[in-house]
Amino acid sequence: MVEAPAVTFRQVLGNGTFLRLWIAQLVSQLGDWLALLALFSLVAFRRHGSPADVSGIFVAFILPFALLGPAAGVLVDRWNPRVTMIVSDLLRAGLAVLLAVAVTLPQLYALVFGLSAVSAFFIPAQTVTIPLIVRKEELLVANALSAQTMHLTKVMGPAAAGVLVATVGEKACFLIDAATFLFSAALLSTVVVHRQEGKATGAPSILAELAQGLRFVASRPAIVFVIVTTVAAIVAAGVFDALIAIYVRDVLSAGSRAFGTLVSLVGAGTIAGAFLVGRFGQGVPRVRLVALGIVGVGVAILGIAVSARLGSALVASLGLGLAAAAVFIPSQTLLQEETPPAMLGRVSATFTTTITVAQLVGILGAGRLAELAGIRKLYCGVAAIMFAVGVAGYAWVRGWRPPEARPAETAS
């Protein structure tokens, strides 16, 4: 049996519908970073806010995903995903304009909360859309491109924000963000998405539909596996992010330049890892990639924990980004492959909500645990958990087969 040639990134970008979705994502996420960095600049430097004032922005940004994610997933399953994305972009454009005229700190918090609340609907709608506009064999590469875009904007956005804040001010950044949302909405209006509608079954409550989605997740070992492993990776990332500046200062005896380089290498590793997963991971079972990725996260964090020199810590940071890509991209792809289209919004939102809570747990718990055990011991403990989750989880779902392989196995 002759294997089909590997799907290329150029081939997926040759899909005009996906290309428009990808460009809309690129532009709007760049705008998001401009607005977010401008917001931190406004509160921290322009208004000389306290640490509590600045951390309030982070809370207002994260909280809506934890609170609204499950309900958003149910509603996205009911609504047209293309219309949901367009309306979300238009609402976010309006909120971004209001950021430019906001006066008080509570107003800023409320508007950031509103932006994230609307994004809680946009993200699952985008997740639903991707498998509807690309072929099954293109899905992994499409998700790799989306991941590369997200991390590329994390590298480009802050640098651009620094220049723009210094030259045109924070309010201009908010207006630019609004313009990116309008551009995204206009581009998405040209996208055609065909989604098979489910049979009419009345109007069950949001809670009933959410419970149905949770039962579906619980019944799929592969989905449970990727959620558990991704949560573990997110907690590890939260611990890493919360403590890495102190690690650089106290363990490596280095300064802000080393800190910035180390964090940038994690992002660069993730971008490179997304390319490698998309290029060479197509024939590898998704759960195997995820298991290898989570063990790789453990190896990288262990490498950072035992590093006494900056050079080895930088190499481990690059490895952390590479391993993270091997967790997140196959996880997203497996969710899309395993979940019926009519339920993908709920499953995707459950996934997003869970990892949001995990991120908060990792960040909030890291400081206290580091005080009790020390940063290096804490990093070693996190690495051990990554190893255990990867090995035990893979052993649990090692009999998993991709959906397209199952009919042939049944027939035989």
C-alpha cells in the first residue's frame, strides 16, 4: 500500500478559505498584543499603578474564560460559527474603541473583562471552523499553522507595542486593535463554512447540553488523556512563568537580558516545534506525540532545574518550547478528530476552561510552593509529575486508533 505524500504548509495555505481565516487570526492577535501591552503600560507607567492594579488586568483578562467557557461552548454548538466569529470581532472592535476613552481603572477592568468574555465565544467558534474547511489529513498542519501564528504574534506584538506606545501613545494602540478586529470581521465575511445541522430536539437547557458534552468527554479515553496531559503542561508552564525571573536572578545570577532571552527562546522553540510537528508528525499517532511531548516538557524543566550556567538553561528553554508544541498541537487536532461537529464547541470550551483554571493554579501556587521547597526542588517535582503523566497516560490509551482506521479494523 503506497502512503499518501505528506501534507505541506504551502498546500494548506493554498486553501483560500483557511488562508483568510489564518490572516484574520494573525492580524487580530497582533492587535490584541498591542492593546494588552499598551494597557499594562498605561496602568503601570502612565498612571503609576500599584502591583495590585497591574495584576487586576491579568485577572480581568483570564477570569471570563473560566466563568463563561462552558456556557459559550454550548451556545457555539447552537450558532453558526462564521456568524459567531464576525459578531465577536465587531463587539471586540467596539470595546477596544471604548478602551481609548476609558478614564477610571474600574472602567478599564470592565472593558478588559468584556473583551475576554467575547473572546470566550470566538475561540471555540474558530476551533469548530477549522475542521470544516480543511480535509482530515490537513488538520494537523492547519493547527500547527494556527499555533505558529499565535506564538509569532507573542514575539512580534510586544516589540511593536513598545515602539507604538513610545511614538503614538496607548490610546492609538487601542484604536489600532479595534481596526484589526474590523479587518478580521470583513475578511471572515468572505469565508464560506458548511456545517451539518443536527436534528431538532427541542430546546434543552444550557446545563443539560453542557452535561451531555461532559459525558461525551468522559466516555472518550483519548480525549481525557489529552485534557489531563495538557492541564499538566499548563500547570508546569504556569510554575515556570511565575518563577523564571527569580530563577534567573538567584540561581543563574543573571539579569534582565538573560531573562528576556530565555523567555524568547521558549517562544522560538514553540514556533519551531509547530513546524516540526506539522511536517514530520503526520504519520505518528496523536496520543504518542502528546505523551512524548509531555515527557519532553519534564526533561526540559528538569534541565532548567539542574542548570548552573546560562548556556545550558537557554538550551533547556528552547527544548521546553519544542516539547510544548508536541503537546498542544496534536491535542487540539485529536479533539477535533474525535468529537462530532455538533458537539465540538462544548468540548473545545471545556478544554479551554480547564486549561485556564490550570494556568491560574500554576501561577498562584508557584510562589508559595517555591518558598516551602525552593525553586530548583519545585522544578524537579514538576518534571517528575510530567514524566508520570506522560508514561501512565500513554499506557492507559495505548490501544487508541485514529478515527479513519477504525472501520477497517472493525471489518477485519
